[in-house]
Amino acid sequence: MLDVHAPHEAVHTWKGFWIHLGTISIGLLIALGLEQAVVSLDHLHERHRLEQDLQLEAKKNLMLMDIDITYFDAMLPWLLQLRGDVNALRESGATSKFVYPPPPKAQAIWLPDAPYWNSAKESAEVRLLPRDEAGMYDLVYAQQNRMKERGLTYGDALFQMTQFLARFSNLEGDESAAHMSQMTAAQRNQAVLANFSKGMLVPIASRMSPEDLREWYGLLNDAVAQLIRFRRSTDLAYSVTQAVIHGATSDEQLFKMMGARPGKEPEAAAEASAKN
């Protein structure tokens, strides 16, 4: 803050008084203007830093979604093949030959995160962004959250199927039958889940009744459906996040980059293109 000093000469006339008052007023206006300029520059610097942080966050989340898409491309064909084999076994009355296909050695699901965005909202830094840009980021992170929810729902479906298979499987590898017999049910399931990603969980279909095969087929149907929903949600989250990387600063720019047309819902357009 600049200090404004009045003239040292005494004021004896009205003219001198107005000159004195005007000098003080102009000095105050200059001081306030300079202070406001400094504050504005600080806010602009903070805004640019926040935008850079959100860009870095978007790039990181795109990398995570790339891993998820690779996982999907490996897992869906395996689930579809397994579902077809189980259906054939079920329809034959468990008389057809069945060989459990080993699961793909794909990386686990990695869901997007939002530490910078969450911190900006909690600290009110988000107010530094123009209204259109803040609204765009709200939309982007909302879609990422929806993708996370789909991913967790799929993970739950896979967990339910894996727990079912644990009832008809022997642990291979380092787990001996003697060791497994000493485990509690919870410990055995935990060991089975840990070995699933290593391809060590091998269900023995001959132990299953027709009702068990029907249940397995239903669990596979659910896992496939949830994985497809997860992929569609991931594709949309990927599109909106990629638009941020390419410079979108408003909903309108984001939708244009996604190829949306007036009168057509952007999400519907993205899901329609994902099916093709």
C-alpha cells in the first residue's frame, strides 16, 4: 500500500483546500489502483498455475485410462469365450468337454484421480477460473467419477464370480493341499483372489451341479455387461479429458471437439459411436 502525504504548506483559502483535497484523492486512487493491479496479477498467476496443475492431472488420468482400455481389450474376449464354453457345458448337461481358459495377464484397473481439482474446490481456488472453464471442469470430473463408479461395479461383479469359483477350485502354485486345509474360509478366499490374477485359480467344472453351472453363467453375464458399461463410460471420460488437453476452456468447445451436433445429446452421441 502506498502512503499518501498531504502538502506541508498550510491551507488558507478555498482554492488551496480543494487543491489539497484533490491531491489526496488522486493519490489514494493511484494507490488503490496499484494495489488492485498487484492483487490481479497474483490471481492471474495463481489461475495459470491451477490450469497447469489441471492439465497435468488430465494427462495422468489419460495414461491411467489407457491402461484400463488395454485391460478391457484383453479381458472382454476372455470373458466372452468363457461364457460361451460354460453355456455349451450347461446345455449339454455337463457332458461336453470343458477346458478352463487361463485369464489374460492384464494389469489391474486404474481409476482416474482428482487431487488438484478436489484441493481447488476445498480451498476455493476454483473461483480463479472463468465461469465457463470451471463449469467445463465440473463436467469432466463428473464423467470421470461416473467411470470410477462403473469400474467399481464391474470389480464387484468380478469379485462375486471369483468367490463363486473358489468353491470349486484347488489352489495351485505355492499353496499345498495341507496348507489350504488349515485356512479359514476367509483366508482361503483371499488366497484364491490373490492367485486369480496369476492364472492360478482353476475351477473344476465336474464338481458343479446344473444349478451351479447356471449360477456361473449368470455371474459371467453380469461381469460381461458391467465390463461393457465400464468401457463405454471410460471412452466418454477419455474424450472429455482429451478435449482438456487439446485446449478446451468451455462446455461448448469441449462438445465440438467430441463431434457433438446441436440437438443431439453429447453422451448419446459418444455411446452411439462406441457401439460402431
